[in-house]
Amino acid sequence: MAKPRRTSSPTAPPPSLGFSSVNIGLAGAGLLSLVLGYWLLAIGSVTLAPLLLVLGYVVLLPLAIIV
């Protein structure tokens, strides 16, 4: 009985995340917002620091992942 022939299929390239310069810019802005927010929190700013932290965690970093 004949052996079944194997067909060679082309190997697909590994999937990449595909981050663009927009993603990197948003992630950088998010990290900058977080660092500045924590620094202001350490100084004692109770108004601007939480706003920057929320902006970084809730808006900029998720946008960097989604876009």
C-alpha cells in the first residue's frame, strides 16, 4: 500500500502586535502622566495629581493598547 504524501504548506509568519508610532506615543504620554501624577501626589497636590493618574490609567494607557 502506498504511503500518503505530505504536502508542504508555507509557514505563516508569527503574529505580531503591530504597534505603531501612535501606540508608542500614547503609551509614552500615559507613562509620563503617571510619573507626573505620582510625583505631584508625593509633593502634596490633591487636585492635579489624581486627575493625571486617572488620565493615565483610564484614558491614555487603554488607548495605547486599543488603537
